[in-house]
Amino acid sequence: MQSRLPGRREGVESDWLTDQSIGRRTRRRGPLIATPATDRSRTHLQRALALAEGGRGRVSPNPLVGAVIARNGEVIGEGFHAELGGLHAERAALADCASRGTDPEGATMYVTLEPCAHQGRQPPCTEAILEAGIAKVVIASDDPSEKASGRGPGILRDGGVEVELAAGAEAGAARLLNQPFRKYARTGLPLVTLKLAMSLDGRVATAGGDSKWISGADSRRLVHRWRAESDAVAVGIGTALADDPLLTARDVEAARQPARVVFDTDARLPLASRLVETAAEARLIVVAAPQADPARLEALRRAGAEPVIAPGDGPAQRVHAALAELGRLEITSLLLEGGPVLAGAFADAGEIDAARIFVAPLLIGGGRAALAGEGAARIEDATRALAAESETIGDDVLLSARLREW
């Protein structure tokens, strides 16, 4: 497992003072220090975090961002990044001020992510903030991407805006809000979330392979929502052959369908499978090894699938190569749905960032374990979660664990 990247600590100097646009380090009115938020700031940041959720499943590969503009404690504008290519949260909040007939000059903006200073699908938010005469900006989290990484706060401070980096619970929540974006910005790889349903004795199928349905209906509905919020959903060829799944998000509101990814070393996915037959309706990516039959790869391509070649001497190396290819396709989040062989390969590769495990109230006996692969040789070598929580979903218990933080 890769070592956890060090995060910024409260009360330490921020490296946001590096202005990458001009290639020199500057000291803008002293170092920018992460400071505990006041009660008022916490309230507005919490609202901004709630607003940011409105973009979930709609803005990838962009981050989720919310913004609140307030004067003397009164909210005069708010907004969030609602769709890819649409207004960023800061500009949406300023537009809300205009719709209310309120001038934001001299007000404070509370935003969950540092304002951008680069031209992308939208112009720089720093320009809009300076033009509006905002007096202060309170930021909950940094943007670790190379094109940002502190330029925005620096430009704002150079323009006379007071910039405050918040510390505390809201800062932590802002970082967790955008784990896929943060990992992708730092590594170019998607965030991987393992999802599985198992019995009380840790089995995901009977000895004969029967697995429908271990989890209950409520749990399955929740999985469809997760699919709608993910860039891609992945299974191994064994699961694809045994279950003939669609892997789409159904019976939930979905701004777009996730890409379906099949890890298929020898390109065995049948052209008559439901995955291939629906390739025109939802993106299908087939990850194969270099030795896969070129004729089968070409047949899959003609049928609408996207073959991707992942080289490597073993499953773990192929996982690394596959994630790099998926990253190049701008997939920032991957919901890993099964089966045990694929899940074990990801675990052995150290490429599971989070886990969502449904435990159903039944005993199977024998059967198939949740993860195959080599596993840890000793308990002390096992991957330990940074944080974990549980909740009841229908008759099942959902265990959610965060293994890495980005």
C-alpha cells in the first residue's frame, strides 16, 4: 500500500505563497496561516459544503464546490458548481447577489475550495472576485492541482483581498468532499472504492457461485445511487460472464451513466452480453492484456466497446497500468463491484482507497471469500482503515471505511 501523503497541519505556513505564474516565491503580507474558524465562519462554511453537494455526479472531472457571500452575518448570495462547463461556485454566488439586487462590494465570500486563477471551461474566479470588490475570502481547502496550487489566493492577496485559510472540522470536511478530485490531481489516477455484499461469515457467494441476492433491496438501491455518482463502475470478467450485468444506474436520478469497465485479460466478453449490446447507451471499457486476441479486441471495438491494454507481469502490475489508462480517460472515481479475484488484485496492488461493505444477516458456510489474491502474510501487514463507521440499511449493516486520504 502506498504511504499516505502528508497533509497541511493547522497553524503551519501554507505553500500557497508560491506564485507559479511568475515562477517565484513571494511573501504577501506575511505567511498565510490556517486558523480556526469563528462560529460565524463555520456556519457559512457548513452552508457552502451543503451547497457543494448539489453538483455530485454532475461536474467530474471538476471538483464539488460551494460558496456563500455574507455581509454583517447576513447571507446576500450563494451558489455551487452545478454542471461541467457551467458557472463555478464563486461566479454562481455573485450572480445570486445580482439576482437579489445586492452589491457584494465589501462583503466576505466563504468557499469550500480555493478560487481558480486559470482559464478553463470558465474564466478565472479570481477575476470575478476582484471585480466585485469582495473584501475577504475564507477558504476551506486547497486545490492540489498543478494549474492551481495556491495561485488564486496569492492573486487575491496581491489585489488587496484579505484571504483566510480555515482550519478545523469544516476544512477536513472540504478535503473529504473532493477525494476523487484530490487523488486525480496528485496522481492522475482515479479514486477506487471497493463495494461488496457479504454474509456474516464473510462469503460473497455459495460454493456453486450463487450470489443473488445477498444484500437486501434497500442496499441495492443505494448502490445504484453510488453508480450515478461515480465516473466508472468495474467488474472482472468472471462476474461479467456469470451475471451478465448492465452496471448502469437505474431507478435513481442520474445526470449521466457511469462508464462500465470490465477487467478481461483475454478479451472474452461475449458480443451478445448485455454490456456490449448497450455500449451505445453507456460507455463500455474493456481492459485486456497485451496477449489478448487482436481479432476479439477488434470485434469488441466494432461493437462499440473501448479496448484498453494494461501490460504487466502479474495482476497487481496490470491493476496499476489499468488505473493509469483510466486516468488518461479522465475517470476520477471508480466503484469496484467485483468479484473476489478482481478485488483481491486491487488489494494486493494497494489500490483501494475506500470500502463500502454490506453485511447481510445470513450464514452461508463454505462458499467464496470476499477477497482472493495473496493477501497479507501477517496481521501487522494488513491495511488498516484511517476511519470507519457503520449504519443500518434495511436488514443489512453497511460498513464504510476510508483507507487513504488525499
